[in-house]
Amino acid sequence: MSINDLVIRGGRVVSDTDVFEADVAVSDGRIVAVGPNLPAGKREIDASGQLVMPGGVDTHCHVEQLSGMGRMSADDWYSASVSAAFGGTTTIVPFAAQHKGADLRQVADDYAALAAAKSVIDYSYHLIVTGTDSKTLEQDLPQLIKEGITSFKIYMTYEQLKLDDYQILDVLSVAAREQALVMVHAENNDVIRWISEKLLSSGHVAPHFHGVSHSHLAESEATNRAIALSRVLDVPILIVHVSAQDALTTIAAARRRGAPIYAETCPHYLTLTGDKMEKPDMEGAKYCCSPPLRDGQAQEALWSALSDGVLQVVSSDHAPYTFDAKGKLPHGDKTTFAKVANGVPGIEARLPLLFSEGVGKGRLSLPEFVALGITNHARLYGMYPRKGVIAEGSDADIAIWNPDVEVVLSTDMLHDRVGYTPYEGMVVKGWPQTVISAGDIIIENGTMYAQAGRGRFIARGTPGPCTEECAVSEQAQFLRTITKI
């Protein structure tokens, strides 16, 4: 009888539907058996009293990316992947960002080279599409989808990135034809611009006015419009980083009608509130992100939406900018809210926060935690069952969690290169103690055992929503026909 490379014994295995006691056997980077009393391994791990969960999947993070404002993120592929691994995540999917006028094919190739050289864990990437020229839509985008980049993001705001409604329909038509998933940053650009101009002209420049300028109505209007545009062709879309109650109501109504609408939120919306932006001496800028942090009522609505299925995934939206002129504050303490680099870091804290605030406080069950932080990501973005599950034949990406250990979040204990964390001083209960990627133990007892470049590119299949039987109206079917979908 062959000996397994590794056997994890005595833990409670958690899936998106169940919790059960079992051993897990690993050989050649794959899970080969899950069950009681498995044969011996060359190495064995005693997981008694621990939770054995699939390695985390984070499908919304910004890594080694130049923002629309020209700010380079603090984390490259190496530091971001190391930080992700320490937080129990074994697959990340950041963005190859096409800026206006750039060649999408070249953008993708350059980004792939950076990832291959540096990532310590497995990875894929989305595309950010800002061009709707014929080469982008007729050549580059379809070819990249065929190569396994089966999702891309579009913006309804930011002057440097946004598409108008006509352009969005062009992009959606490609997604329908090629069976790709479109992620949408849904905020009304003109509402934000109008309010921002009035605030700035009145001398209201402090960081907390960022929240005022990004009204919850700007988010809800754009969410409604994005859904309406998707329904013209009945194309699945995923609304990213949902923060507001009105947007949730709109998403829930669309889903009740049977529209293929999916949505995510992020730990900062679940754990932080907008009053953080009122901190003095520009400290509030550390909490500026788009959409902005809301209030406690919105926060509770988000938790409810996670448990009732309106929201399907929790991503970090890790946007790592240093707190200086190279990052958050391009004009130092004279930086207005409109010039603060948008985004907060959180790639390492994502799963521990969701576990502690969700499972630990009775808002989520263990299977719901795994679904929202891991399995649904793999399903939605075409990686399941290779990723996101502990099952025979799946990649041996496993995180062994101590559910009882308490950790105080601080800049010093995290592994990104940002230099601050918005979660400073927060206590989380539960943390991954051992992290396994493709059968290799890469984190154990607080030590990293992985080199840059060991991560593998994961060519993704058709996203889950695009393989489902979605109702297509007669009008949408006609439009698909005349646009050669």
C-alpha cells in the first residue's frame, strides 16, 4: 500500500454545507482521501480540537497595481501573497488594470510575468477593462477569456476608469457571448462629482467629507442601473464591495425576480463605521475607501444579507497604500478628501475578522463562513472543485484553524507593506495555525516556508453563474442574436 505524503488527523473538517470529524490524506499536491482512520502518512499533523478548512480564496484584492489616480500599491505579488497566506488564504485573484489607451493584451502579459516571478501561493487575475475599441473587445478580451481569465471588472465612476452606459452594454455583450463574469464598481460618478465640487468650493476638505461625497444614493442608483443594463441582455453580473442598505434592497429585489445578480461585501464594511474618518490630523484618511464606510444600521443590514443569501462572497478589496505622499496623502496634510488614495488594506485580516465577528458572535455558522470566505469564490469564478473544498481530487489547499486563540490585530504582527492597519487593536478569536498550499506546508507556528515564484497560475473555467440555466427574455434573445452573441 502506498504511503500518503501527509495525513491530517482528528480535526473537524468544515465544508460549505457540513461539519464532520475526519482525517485528510494528501499526496502529490492533491487530496486523495477524506474519512476516518486513513492509512499512515510520511508526515502527520494532529488536528485534535482544530478546524480543518479549505484554504481561503480572495477574489477581490489589488496587488502591484497602479491606481486610476496614479498611486502604486505598497504590496507587490510577493508581500501580498505572503500576507494572504498568513491569514489562511491560499489563492488570490487581483486585477490586471487596463488604463485608458493601454493595450489589454500587453497589460495582461506584463501582469502575468510579475505574478509568476513573485507569488508564494496559487493565483489568477481579473482584467480591468477601460477600453471598448475593436481590438480590446473583438480580439484581446475574447482570447484572454479562452486562456482562463474568465472575469473582468468595469467602473461606473472614476474619470480615468469609468465606462458610460453604451460602453457597458458593449462589454456585457462580449461577456454574454464568451461566458465571462462582469464585476461592477457601482457608484454614480456625476452625483459624486457634483457633491465633491460643492464641498470643496465651500472649504469642506477634511477626510470625513469623503463619506459625504460618496452618498449612499450614488451607490444605490448605480447598482440599480447596472442591474438594468445587465437585464437588457440577461447577462450575469457581480456587484462588488456593497456597503449601503438601498443597494442591498435593489440587489435582493432583482434576485427575487430571478435575475442572475451576485454581490460581495468586505470586512471593513462589516466591522468599521464612517465615524473613523473623523479622526484628527489626517488620521481619518486611513479609513477612506469607495464606497465609503457607512453607519451601524448599514452594517447590520450587511450581516443579515450574508446570512440570507443576498450577498454571496466576502472579499478583502485589499487596497494597500502607504500613509505618506507616495500613497494615501499625495499632498501631505494639505491633501483634500478628493485626492486621498481610496482603499484600505486587509488581505491578511479578512478571514480572521469574518470568523471572529461572524462565527464567534453567532451571526454565521461554520459552513456559512466557509461558503462566504472560500467556496462561493471558487464557484463564482470558475475554480471549483479544484479550489474551495476539501474533497478527493481537489488541490490540497488547507488551513488548520485554532478556533480559540485570541490575536490582537496590529501593524507589527501583519505581513503586508502598508505600515498601518485600520483594524489596529481589534481582538479576533480564531486564527489559522497551519496553512498548506498544493500539499506543501507553507505556514507553521508563525513561520513561512515558501519561496517567491512557487505559486501556480490557475486558468479558470466558465464562472458558475454563466453555466447556470438563466432565463433569457425574448427581447434579450433577439438582441443577443443581432449582436452575434
